[in-house]
Amino acid sequence: MANYLPIMLTPAAMSWFTSLALDFIGSWEELKKVFTDNYMATCTQSATKHDLNRINQKPSELLHSYIKRFSEMRNSIPNIIEAKVITAFVRGLHHRELHSKFNRKPPIGIGEMITMANQYADVEEAKVHFNEDAGTNHPPHRYDDRPDNRRHNDHHYDE
């Protein structure tokens, strides 16, 4: 196996390897330890459930952004139990309506949780766009709760 090491190393790793003193490594075990010690810091470490528990929706953060940040972290954690993912998501959630819904009826799985969260996020985003449009020269569509005059033709309002 040691004969294949120079072939399998990247040029940077081979340069490091050949820069070692000839009598520096005395065994395969020593080589593994020195190699691991040298390159461990450059390896991407998997996230843990503790990292997931630190994801919180920021006060002014839209739900879509929170879902994306949470999902990216969740996808970097191998072998995490669905119940822990759901608990962490709901705990970090600051969207009142959705949080209340999850407390009344917890989602059965991650798929259901994300689907429900995206539905609420779509509504939230529509409201944001509506409010942005209301601030421009385009009049927003008005939902008028006054009675429809066609149904009330027999009433006289000028008394």
C-alpha cells in the first residue's frame, strides 16, 4: 500500500510528503498520524445537531430565508433523527402563526414540515410584495368589506 501513496497524493500533498525528513517517519501508523494531524484542519467537518439548534429565525428575516438557512445546515448533518430536526426548526422559528400551527399539530415528518412552512412563506412573501406595491404609484387591489350595493338597492342611506 505504501508503494501507491505517491501516486494517490495530490501535488500539494506530495510536496508536503517529500519535504519530510527521511528518518522522520518510522512506520505506517506514524505516517497516518502525521498526515492526519497535518491535513485535519483543511477538512470540512460535518455539522451536528447542536449546530442545527443554533439556527434561529432573525427578527426581520423572511420565512423563506430561515427555511433555506435551516435546510442547508440540516443537509450537512449525517444521520440525524427527523424528530430532532423538527424540534430544532420549530424552536428556532419566530413566525407566530406557523409556530402556533406546529404547536397545535406537529408535523409528521420533515417533508410535511417544509411543505407547511413554504406555504406560510409564500403567503408572507405575497404580503411583502403587496406592501411594496402599495408604496408605489400602483394602487393595490382593495378587499372591501362594505356591503355590495347591488344587494342593498332597497335600502336608503340618505336619511
